[in-house]
Amino acid sequence: MRHDTGGDLLVAVLKELGIDTVFGIVSVHNLPLVEAVDRELRFVPVRHEASAVNAADAYGRARGGLGCALTSTGTGAGNAAGSLIEALAAGTSVLHVTGQIESGHLGFGRGFIHETKDQLGMLTAVSKYAATVHDTTGAGGILREAAAAALTAPGGPASVEWPIDLQYAPQDDTAPPAPEAPLPTAEPGELAAAAALLATARRPLIWAGGGARTAGAELAALLQTTGAGLLTSNSGRGIVPEDHPQVIGNFATTPQARALLADADVLLTVGTHFRSNETADYGLTLPEAHIQLDVDAAALGRVYPARHALHADAGPALSALARHARPAEDDWTVRVVEARGQVRAVLHENIGPQAAVCDAVRAALPRRAAIARDVTIPSSSWGNRLLEMYDPRDNVFPRGGGIGQGLGMGIGAALARPGDPTVVLAGDGGLAVHLGELLTLAQERPRLTLIVFNDGGYGVLRNMQDRYCDRRSGVDLATPDFARLAEACGLPYARIGAESEAAATIAAAVASDGPTLVEVDLAALGPMKTPFTPPVKIPSA
């Protein structure tokens, strides 16, 4: 098919992929792409390229598919790199299309405006797939190949750089849709051995990570058959709804979960990479009878040894295992249910007055609503554990741990599902990293409640320094007057300064048809009973 410009071709491919919204920043080196997207789809002009990728990332997560970001060459592509690292760490599907200087000058290092040395090399380092468009006949094939790579499990970002002269040129597109890569199936002998081991289990546990996100029905069926308890990573939350009585959740390092792990006779892990912050820096002890199931062959045995390693897609493999599973001891399932209640009660007590905010958020939201969480004390302490998730597509957070990505992700999730309310949990320090996205929020007007926990700086690191050091360094920051800031941006504003104000304030914000900035004044609200510090090692401590 003939297209007048590269932008028209890009729109055609995006429509094939079911993408209706694109996030980016316009530039002299991507103008044909932006103009076509803005004419035929929805173009969201974020204020920083990193936010474009974050928003596209969360758009894909919230829909269970692919998101798209447009950036410029050189500095613009470099600005996107940090968020591409997040998508790579999370295994999320992002199509990142960036400009490039004119093809006739490419590679000579003459200092052409926006030129950078080896941009493709940079993109290769932070992407699952990276390629350059070299002519007017191959762009369609490259875009489809990039999208297929991003969507093939384990997913990740795919970057395409496109010289500006080729963007303006007519395109001949004869490339067919990229074929779907077949998902691996477990080796029959290893699957049979794993099934035989699972059949002996009377005190089984299951641990689910993000790689199990499409196997919720199979996991729930296995829980029903076995009476097992379900631990999850942060990424595995909501795969089985967290109000299920056997879902312990993201509490693996608590004393109650450690006791269950110590007494379990078989552990089945599904699609989890055992991140350091979820395993006490790999110090958590797992049962020796460990069946590990993952679509990523490199993950098998990488952190913990597995007696049986199954390289397979989660759903079919779980169904095969379930046919051989047997019920657990009656008192084991009782223990699981009791542990689930205990870990939640302890955390609810320890977070003090912030428990009122947590309860208010869950009460105000319908069962399906995206909750985007930046890296901040409320997110790390209770947002990633106590605030219940019922669907993995609602569970949006920077899995790589980088601060400042929450608002961009929230905007992407909100525009992916405009009929559902979205909540963002952010700290004042993290919000400041991309404060300009408040203007994107004001311009696009999604149904998004931004809850800013204001403690005047980087509270996580402040707590670490107060606990382990004799002075503070770099953690106390100037904080804006959020009421005046919201007014300047044209955003409705509300404040929570007491537990009694949380429920009504958050309910009103969530019920509105557009954005609201809600400030939680932590100095007025009062401290947690136990100051939060992250699970990292301090050599002198």
C-alpha cells in the first residue's frame, strides 16, 4: 500500500495494533509523525520524553497490550532512556518511535542539529529491540517487527529511529503483519516429574509474579483444588483478586510468611524473578522442593535452585499441573487464611494515621480502577501491599524502582481506560521530578485523582539517614504551596490534614469527572507508628 508520508504509515500500523492514543513531544525531527497521529488518533503532548514512555508503558499495562511513545532525536531520545529502562526491567510492551537526522548526514559526526553519537547503540542498550529505518520501503515491516518483539513474552520496549527525510517521503508498504512467536511448552518428562511432586504436597505454597498475569483463572483453579496459599511479588498482585481468602499477597518477607515457607513441603513459583527487595536481598529461604515455571528460560534457577524447571507459558502448564494436584491438609489452609489476616492487621496498625487514607482510597474506587504508585513511603509501605488489587491491569507502578514516574504512568493508565477512575499516589519529592506533567494533566483532563503525600523532601532516604547516619544530606527539599500550584495549573485542589478528613475528601475527588490534586499534609496528619525504611543493606548498620 502507498502512503503519502511516514506519519500516514505509522498511523496505519498503530490502527492495526489497536492503539488509539500516543504520547510524545513534537520536534522538527518527528513532525510528520506527530501531525499524522494528531490528525487520525489522539496525540497527548506530555512535557518530557521520559513521561511519554512512562505514559505509553502504563497505557499498555492498563489495557493488557501495547503503548506507543514518540520522541525526537538526540537529547529527546536520551531523555526517554530512563523510562525505557523501566519498561525493560518490567518486561512491559512499549513501541518507542524516535526521530533521526537526515539520512544523508547520518553517521558522519558533523554536528547536525539534534545529532548524537551512535543513537542506535544507546537505544539497543535500553530496549529489547532497536532498529533504524533505512529507506521508504521497509518502515512498515520494521514497525510491525518492533511491535511483535515488544509483545512477545517476556515483553519489553522496542525502539525505532526514523530519519526525518524518510518520514516526509511517500512510503511503499508491502510488509505483512509480523507472525506471533510461539509460546514455549514444558518438556513432557519434566512436566510429569513436577506434577508427581505437586501430587505429594500436603502443605503447598504458590508464588506468582508478573509472568503469571494472563493465567489468573488457572491460578485460582489451582488454589481451589489444593487449598494452597498464594504469595505474590509486587508485579503479581491482582492476578487472583486480593480479597480471595488464600491470597497472602506481597508479604513474603514477613514473619508469618517466612513461617509458612519454612513448613511448606512444595513451593510452585510462576513468572516471578525474585527481586532483591522482595526476598530480603535474596536472603529469604525457600523450600528445597521448588517447582519453577517461567516463559523466560533465563529466569529458571537464576536466583533460587529449582528441583523442576518448566520453561513454558503459565496458563497451559498450570492447567496440566492442576490435573495431578491433591488437597492440602485441612489445618494448612486454615493457617494460610490466618496468616493472610495477620500480615494485613499488623501493617494496618503500623502505618498509623495513613491507614485512614489507604482505607479511603479503596472504599472510593470501584473494583476495576487503575492505581498508579510512584516510589514514595505510602506506596512502598502500604500501597504495594495493603491497598487491595483485583486485576493485574490495575496494578501500575515502576517495577525498576525509579522515582518520579508515577504521574506520567497515571496519565497513561487514565487515558487507556477513560471510563474508569484512576488514582496516583506520589510524594512531593517524586512529583517534583516531572512537575511539568501537572500541565499535561490540566490540559488532557483525565478522570485522575493525584494524591500527593507532602513531607517536605525524600522521606525514605531521610528515615534511613535518621536511623543510620549522624546527619541528613540532600533529603530536605523546598516544597511548593500545592493549593496555589493547583490553582495556577487550573486543577481542583483538596487537602487532608487529619484522619477524619480522608474518606470524604478522597470520595469526592474520585467521583469527579476530571482531575483533582489532593495534598496529604503529613506533618498535620501525624507519623507512622514505625518509620518506614527500605529493604536495603547499610554496611555500617
